[in-house]
Amino acid sequence: MQQLLNHIQNYSPLSAAAQNALEDCFEKVTLPKNDFLLTEGQICRHLYFLESGALRGFYNLDGKEITHWFGFEKDFVTSFHSFITHEPAVENIQLLEGSILWAISKETLTALFNQYHEIERLMRIAYEKYYIRLEERFVNAQFKTASERYENLLQQTPHIIERVPLGFIASYLGISQETLSRIRSKF
Amino acid sequence: MQQLLNHIQNYSPLSAAAQNALEDCFEKVTLPKNDFLLTEGQICRHLYFLESGALRGFYNLDGKEITHWFGFEKDFVTSFHSFITHEPAVENIQLLEGSILWAISKETLTALFNQYHEIERLMRIAYEKYYIRLEERFVNAQFKTASERYENLLQQTPHIIERVPLGFIASYLGISQETLSRIRSKF
DNA sequence: TTCGTTTTTTGACATTTGTCAAAAACTATA
DNA sequence: TATAGTTTTTGACAAATGTCAAAAAACGAA
């Protein structure tokens, strides 16, 4: 929990009262490897902070699992579309490692926003960060070649390669596993 | 200006005081076709609301212009990365049509956030909307074929095709102009 | 309208990436 | 350490998309 409070105060400082309120409202969740945090069709009603561990978001397309994002330590994770719109999620969230998470429901978070301007500010800033992170992934996906995307990954988030099977990484990069394997053999 | 106030109150209601503050802080900008709102290397210090007209964001890669987004009526536009991080923009923003915009500087906006919780809330909600919009574009870019992306565009934002040259649309979809032309000939 | 410019389409070919099947390498565990 | 299961690599070929050059069409100003 302290890790969560420390982390978010990199975004914006919090009063003691707001910190206490957050402590009261987040609930600890411990899950083993391969468990699901969410399965498609459910409405995702929680935002999670990943204290330790790793997970992936994936959806099914023509019988194949398409992994489109990963979460690691200090990431906020949720099925954003479902969480924001209250529509059923199209994706699954599955643990890649045994993990410790802190969960807060949308209702509780909304109540905190009403009570503490500073918490809503935090969220506004978090969205900024996540927006530009996504924007970068978008540009990579749309305008870079498969090799460039892999090299980017090597340079910017090498920890992913060490912790995640290559099959998941291939679809994270938007290429087939075979192509990824061939790219890797050229180094 | 009234259009701006109406539009954002779809997100979240505003007190009269907040509305007046916004009215005082946004400045009207009128620009002719082909003018630049921003050129690469500049720090983008403003957020704009596009009341009427159209524009594009593009950057240069190997001598080619890569258009990666468009803005139309009722869109908030800025170079998000630059606006958020205060780093020089890698992109240019150019008017596709003569346009009317409302501009607010980041400093002024920050001051409004401090004064009006409800305005910061509005921004938090706006980021939510823009986040899931971008997420959808990302999934399209990474996991859909060129034809699927074009069909998507036809169904979801047909106005783009009517108002923007095909060359820009091709790079918006992440394909070459020739490929786009061939896809179109199949309908 | 006509001329010059810009935009869009078409053709020929090259390159990248995907698919399917099989082999090889790795991992966990009995 | 032997074995079954999983993950990764390799090969052969197919499909999608890109590139370059030229033709055709559309557009705008005089």
C-alpha cells in the first residue's frame, strides 16, 4: 500500500487526509499465476494497482488469443474501455505471475473524487501519462516495421522480454510468432 | 464559445461561475486554410477547441509527411505529448480548412484547475474519452488489415472521407496511397 | 473554357509479413 | 535423468502491402 501512495505522489502530492482515505478504500488482492482478473463479457468495475507481479490483457479473434498489453509493477490496470463506459469488456486480464494488487471500485473512486479534488487531479494526471504512453504505442503500431518495433521494445522495455513468453510478445508487437523469431535470429 | 460550453457540459455540468471563468480564459483564433497552428520543434503551450473547420497533425519521416490524426468540429486539439510534457513537438498541426478555434494556455488552464474542481473534473473526463478513442485506433492499427481499417473509417467517420484528400487519409490509416486507391476500387 | 497543377488511379514488380507443418530446444516433474 | 508437455525456431510457400513510374482524372485560376 505504501508503494501505491509513494508512486502516485510522483504525479501530484496528497494531503494526509486524502492518503488516509485512499488507504481505507483500496483493498488488497492476491492472485496466483494464470488466474483471471477479468474475463470478456464482464463489466470491469475496478481499477487495480499492481504492486508486484505481471499480467496481460488479451482478446479472442478467430480462435486466437491476441495479447495487446501487459501490466507490471506500479502499473494501474483495468479494462479501460469497460471501466470508463460500463460496457462489457471485450478483453480478458490474466495473471502471468502470482501478483499482489490493490483494487478500488469505480463507485468508491467516484466518491473520492467528490470528496477530494486532489485525488481527481491525480487521476487527471494519470490519464495524461497513460494517454501519451498509448500514443507512442499507436505510432509504433501504425508506422514502424516489425523489426523497428522489436528493437524499440528491447531498448525501452527490456524487462518485458525477460518475463513474458515470446508468443505473447509477438502479438503485443502485432506480428506473428514466426516473424518475431526470425527477427530475433538476426542479432 | 457557446458551442464549447455546450459541448463540454455533455461531459459534466458546470456552475455559472466556472462557465464565466472559461469564457474569460478562452481566446478566439481564426485561421485560414493551410496555416500552421504548430510546427515541429515548438513547445505546444495551448489547448484548442475547434469550433468549425478541420485540421491535421503530421510529422516528417524520410522526407514524407505522415498524417496521423485529424481534428474536426467539437474536437479538442493540441500536440498532446508536447502539451503534457513541455517538450518540443515532433508534429505539425496544419489547417485543412479555414477554421475558428478557441485557445487556452496550459498555465491558464492549470490556474482554472486550482480554482475550480469541476473544471479539472471535466478535463479528467475528457481524457477518459480521448483515451478510449485512441485505444480503438491502436487496436485497428495493430490488428486489422488495410481493408478493414478503411471499412471502419467508412462506417464510423465517413465525414473524414468527404473533407480530406485521399493521400492524407492513406497515411491516417497507415497504408500507402496506392493501396488505399486499390481498396476503394473494390466497392 | 482552357491551361497548368494537384490528386487519384493503374501497372509491374519488390519486399514484408503471414500461414502451416515439422523439427528443435527448453521446462517441469515424476 | 527420462519423459511429456510447452515454447521456439526453421523451411516452403502464399498473401498483403509497398515502391516507382506513368497515365488519367479532378480541380482552380485566368
